Amino acid sequence: DGVRYRFLPVGWAGPRAGQLLFQVLLPLVALAHRTDLWIESLTPPVSASLLPLTARRPVLALVQMLTGADMQRRYGLPFEAIERRGLRLYRHFVVLNDVDAGLVQAANPAAAVTVIPNGVDVPAAESGDETGPILFLGRIDVRQKGLDLLLAAVADEPALQLDIAG
């Protein structure tokens, strides 16, 4: 119904080279394709691209997480500074939480930032004695996923069982 998804075939280059190739190709795609609005999901390694420089229409940046600081720690390259400069190119952001909203606003005070958290409807608690394990399913990453907080919370409740998969 009027929404087009543009696939950039960069997977053949592998995960890291594919990400870099994507960053290079995206602004070129914007030159070739006219749209009413670009919705860009910001991706590592610097969580920003040059798309706003070449897109002839507004670009809405979707921020799942900002990765510049983590990439800089991992590779010793100035990803965080590049990310901050890149975020200044955008005017409109959707972020998942207030922390990322603050980081985006600090990098780009003129930007319009909207917080739309991920979430699910929590069903009403059922009465009964049935309990099951707590399941963490995701990337095993203490810093980005907060596993240290989960482990600390469960450690205080010995009756809880925690299953971790990732």
C-alpha cells in the first residue's frame, strides 16, 4: 500500500564488510530513487550514515541503540566521535528510551526526538502455584543487554530459576 522496501544485496561481503558497504551504498541509492520519506534504521558501526546529505526528502532515523562507544572500545577507532557528528545530519528521530533520547539530543539539540518504547502487553497474573523459569533470550552482551542487572536481581531470589539462551 505505497510502502517500498529497498534491499541492498551486501550480505555476500560478510557481516562487517557488509555493514560498511551498506553505509557507502545507501547515499548513492538516495540519489537514484525519489521517495516522499526515507525511514532509516541506524546500524553499526557508527549508527549514522550520509543518507541525509543525498536524500531529497526527509529522513526519519530509527534508533534501536547507539553503538559508537561500543564499537570504539572494541576496535580502538573513533566511532563515537563519528557517530556524534553523523547524528547532527538528521532532523527527526524515533528512539526506544529516554537514555537514547538524551544522547541524540546532546549530539543534535535541534532534532525532533520521539520516544516509542518496545513493549508487550503484560497479561494479568493468574492465581495458582504454577511457576516457571524466567527466560532471557537474546545476544549475550552484559553492557548492551543489562545481563548484570538481571543476574543481580535473580541472585536475591533463590527460588527463581533463570534460563539464559543467546
